[in-house]
Amino acid sequence: MLLKRLRRSQRSKATASEEALSPAEEPTRRRFATVRRWLRRPRLPPADWDELDEQLVAADHGPLRAMELLDELREAVRADGATDPDAARTLLAARLREALGGHEAEFASGPPPQVVFVVGVNGAGKTTSIAKLAHLLQSNGHDILLAAGDTFRAGAIDQLQIWGDRVGVPVIAHQPGGDPGAVIYDALDAAQARGVDYVIADSAGRQHNNVNLMNEVAKMRRVAERKAPGAPHEVLLVLDALTGQNGLHQARGFLETAGVTGIVLTKLDSSAKGGVAFAVTRTTGLPIKFVGVGERLTDFEPFDPDQFVEALLAPQPGDAGDEVRT
Ligand SMILES: Nc1nc2c(ncn2[C@@H]2O[C@H](COP(=O)(O)OP(=O)(O)OP(=O)(O)O)[C@@H](O)[C@H]2O)c(=O)[nH]1
Ligand SMILES: [Mg+2]
């Protein structure tokens, strides 16, 4: 599976201490400190349900989901007659993984060119994520071509070209104000002529109005569908972890009309709410395929629910509880 291969290649570059969550995701990990402390108790005292509830809500699970999770846990603990933290931990981990879609999603792979559209509201991190994805695919030996589909915002084309130069991948661009459909057409033409593996297309995050924005994405799709079989193979919706539920609300138009196949969750490094990953999967019903964990090219990883949950629940040396407080 392509994502797994990409992740392995990323990981081989990371040091052992970066294996679980990257240091950039530390705030997320800190959030779960109370949960982990709770799970370390030799017996589960009833009063701690409240503490756990607070913790899950604080991590952006939303009161309703936190309650559901706790009910399931309580029920399981009661059914087993168990007050064993290990059993509770295993159950919680399984539920959290399930909430994230259970296993790692797939990423487009097949005959070239594979066409990837990147959509999302302005400022979510589309252009940066395109550069990071191009870098990741390229370091796995793939030929990439970028398409400057955001012809609306002044400076957007230049910005993609700068990233293209930095990563060392060609960018197909037209004039500002041009037709993004025509950019896609030319990019696919060039990709087919050059035998490029992946075409990654940027798109506008803002237009004169929302209807125009959605029409534009729809047109990009139509052009791609006609030009390359099965295209677009991926439509990645970029969501900013900092905007939480509000960001999801703003992105609803894309979810309804763009044929989104997966999520890129950016800025997890600055978000203290790891629970946003759960909220996003639950609300959209779509897998998170990549996460952005910083502003550098390498701050980008294929998303693995198992690893994410394990890292959230694994005891950390920094967890308070046993230590002497200063
Ligand atoms: N900390 C952090 N910053 C990020 C991440 N991803 C993107 N950013 C920053 O978010 C800002 C917006 O990123 P862009 O890639 O320009 O966003 P965009 O969606 O293309 O925005 P528009 O072109 O205006 O629609 C930039 O300052 C990026 O450096 C991330 O994972 N972590
Ligand atoms: Mg952009």
C-alpha cells in the first residue's frame, strides 16, 4: 500500500524518539496526560469517570461523543467485572482507532498520470501541503508535476512556483485570472507527454462567491475526467486543525460538490486538540490521509490511526502524577 511505503520512508529518516508522534505533536500528547494517568491506576475508582469525561471533551471529542465513549467503557468494565486499567486501555484504544476509520487509508497509485486535486478554504494550508506531498512522493522516486490551479488570489501562482523550485518539480501555470480548467488541461497534456507519475493541482480557496468557487472545482474535475482515465484519482480536502468544527463548517461546500476522497489535517503542531482528528473523521466520514505538523517541507506524514492512538495513550516520561511537583 502506497501510504504505508511512504510512511516507512519518512520514518527511516526520523530518530527513534520521533517514532510515535513527532515532537511537533507534543501539545496533542499533553492533552491526553490525564487519560494516561487514569489508565495507570491499579484500580479504576468511580470518581475518575468525571475526570476522564472532562479530558475527552477538552481534547475536542465533543460532550456527546465523550459520553458515548465513557458509556461503552463503563459497560465493558461492568460486563467483565474488571477494574483493570489494561482492559480499559485496550478497549479505549480500539474505540479510538475505530473512530479514526480503523486502519490506514490508501493513496492513489496506478498508471501514470495519477491526478491529485487539493481543495480547501483559503489559508488552510493547500499550497504548503502540495509542496510537502510533492517532496514526499519525489523522495520515493516518483516524477511529479504541479498545476497552478489557483488563478484567483494575487500571488498564488508565484507562491506555487517558488515551492516548485524549492522541491525541484516543474509547475504548469497560466496568467493570473486565467481559467483553472485550461491549466489542468495543459498540465495533464504535459504529464502525459513526459510520463509523469503524479500531477498535483492547487486550487483557489476563495472566489467572488461560494458558487463560483464550487463551479470552478467542478470544471477542473470535468476537464481532468475527459483528459485522463479515472482522473481525478484523489481529491484531498485540506483542513486546518486550529479551526476545528468551524473549519469543517466552512469546508462543507467542498464536501458536497468536489468528490473529496480524503483529508489532509494541517497545523496539528499548533493545535492542542488531538480530538479534532476524531471530529473530522466522524463528521466527514472520510479518512485522514496526511497530517501537517509544521512549516518545513518534511513536516508532513501519512496518517496512521494505530500509531496516533498508541502515541496518545502510551505512558510518557513527562506525564505528571508520580513525579514530585516543583
Ligand atoms: N504550523 C503549521 N503551519 C502550517 C502548516 N501547513 C501550512 N501552514 C501555514 O499556513 C499558512 C497558509 O498556508 P498555505 O499553504 O498558503 O494555505 P492555502 O490553503 O494555500 O491558502 P490560500 O492560497 O490563501 O487559499 C502558511 O503560513 C503556512 O506556512 C502546518 O502543518 N503547520
Ligand atoms: Mg494557496
